[in-house]
Amino acid sequence: MRGREAAWDFNVTILDTFDWAAIGNVELLDAGADKLLAHSRYDLRGATSGPGLEFDYWFVATVRQGKIVRGQ
């Protein structure tokens, strides 16, 4: 996906699909130069169907002047 609006729409869709419970451990690691590696775990439940699951999420951010300019 490209662009701020596309990223926002994607995240809103994910948020609306699940009932989010407790956030697990969140780790932020320096990945060198202008990169940041984030790792987090969430307990989720389907908003309409109800099954629970653990969401283990990794995210690499490119940061410039204190702002995320790219997420992977």
C-alpha cells in the first residue's frame, strides 16, 4: 500500500474487525541508522464471530526528523 490515506484505511479496517484486549509486551529496538524495530503482542477477539487469538506483530519503521516516513 502507498500513501498516508491507504495506511490509515488499512489500520481502521483492522481495528474495526476485532475487539482489542490487553497489549502484551512492547519492545522497541534500534535497528540502525534511521530504522526502528517494534514488536508487540495483542489479545484479540473477533468483533462479530467471537473467537480469540493472539496477534504477534513486528513492524520496521524508517524515521526521519522524528516522524515515521515508511512502515514495513
